[in-house]
Amino acid sequence: MNKTRMSRVGEEIKKELSLILQRGLKDPRVGFVTVTDVEVSSDLQLAKVFVSIFGSEEQRKESLVGLAKAKGYLRTEIGKRVKLRHIPDFVFKLDESIDYGSKIESILREISTEGEKQE
């Protein structure tokens, strides 16, 4: 399939999933979840949904379990909002790039303050 179409479908699913998670999902296990990326397979059968979850490790696990349980509801809502012949199956993956970036930033800040102290 055309890469441009795959990326457009992924972006549309990302936008609609973000709105649904923000307003429509009532599961108390799902905390503050942000959809960071959606990768759609070439045959539109599978979509990897990368999410960033704010909270402790236990809260992240609970949120992922809640998202997995709400997969059917999310597919139904996406089917109503995005005009596709077949709605892909969602696989939720934790995106740890934001945590990694903040860790690198704190290390760099620590190094710069140590350098200022030595001068």
C-alpha cells in the first residue's frame, strides 16, 4: 500500500483516538494517557498505538490493561468517525521516549551545574 496513505490513516486514527481517550472513555483504570504515534500495517489489519502514560509504574500497567479491555469500544468509535472499509486491530505499546528524554535532560542539567560549581 502507498506509504502516504498509511501515514494519513495513522494520523487520522491518532487524532480520533486522542479525542476518544480524552472525552469518551470512562474506565477508571485508564489515567492520563497521551497517544504519541500510530503505525498502521500495509494491509490495514493492525495498528500499533504508542501511548505515553503519566504516573507510577503500577498506574501505567493498570492503564495498559484498561486500554486493552476497551479495545472493542475504541474500534467501534473509530469505525464511526473514520471512513475505512476495515478498522485495524489495536495493539497498545508504552512509549518511553518522553521519560528517556527527561532523564537525559536531567543528566545534562546536573552536568552543567557541576561544571559551574568547578569554575
